[in-house]
Amino acid sequence: MKTRGMKRQVVGKVISDKMEKSVIVQVERLVKHKIYHKYMKRHVKFAAHDEGNVCRIGDKVLITESRPISKTKRWRVSEIVEKAI
């Protein structure tokens, strides 16, 4: 039996919850500029599967890499780290 590797997990902010059982999560990271050595913010958006439709805009969530669920969804919402006010 083969063992599977660790799946990537990232924390991001929900920016859209308009779809059924899906949310769009924006993940930010800091990258150092090669020449100027200043830190810049870079962000990427992921479509994530939200089975219970519990996530709302502004929530901070932990998403985990998974098998393809649809054309764009390759992530699942593991847990809600912080609820929006």
C-alpha cells in the first residue's frame, strides 16, 4: 500500500459566497523583491468546496488541497479559523 503525501493547506479570506457549496478564497503572501529587497504583497484566488454552505464573506478559512471536484475547484474548506463580524 502506498502512502500519500501531505496535502497543502493555506489560510485565506472568503471574498465571494454567491455559489451553492462553493466559495472563492483569496490567499495573500509576502514576496521579497530581487533588486530592491522590499516586501510586496501577492495574492491568488482559489475556488473551494464548502459542503455545508457555512462560510460567509470576510471569514478567515483554512483550505486543503483535494482531488478535482469541478472544472475550477481543487480545494476544500477544512475549517473556519475566524468568523467575520
